[in-house]
Amino acid sequence: MTRMVKCVRLGQELPGLERIPYPGELGRRIYENVSQQAWQEWIRHQTMLINEYRLTPIDPQARKFLEGEMEKFFFGSGSHLPEGYKPPES
């Protein structure tokens, strides 16, 4: 049976994540409050941030930046797009 959560990002009761996606307290909060759909939105957003800012995810400063953006994306005012970002044309 699928675990359901009231998704803080999408405001609906949706299927939750199967496991904690990130270490620590933030990962636990995400597991308890974020749907699979919202997590996939974050993965796409995070990929865009990594590409646009040319981040190296193993760099501690990049990880700290991405963690802060993740916190804002799910529980704050939202993670903002890089200045001048233009999404790729479909």
C-alpha cells in the first residue's frame, strides 16, 4: 500500500516517498511532508541549479547551497531561478 502525505508544496494528499531522500532533520521533514511528485519537481529544479551555476555536488559549499535551496523550495518562499535564466525550448 502506498504511503500518502499532505504535500506541503502541492497542497494535496498524494503518494509519499518510499524512503528518506536526504540525511538529517531536513530529510526527515521531506519524507513526512513531501510527495513523490514534488520531489521529482525538486530533482528537475536542482539539476537546473547545478547546470546554471556550474556546481560540483561533492563540493561542500555547493552542497550547502543546494541544501538551502531545497529548504526554501519545500518549506520557504521557494527557490528562485538564476538571474537571466531562460528555460530550454521544448
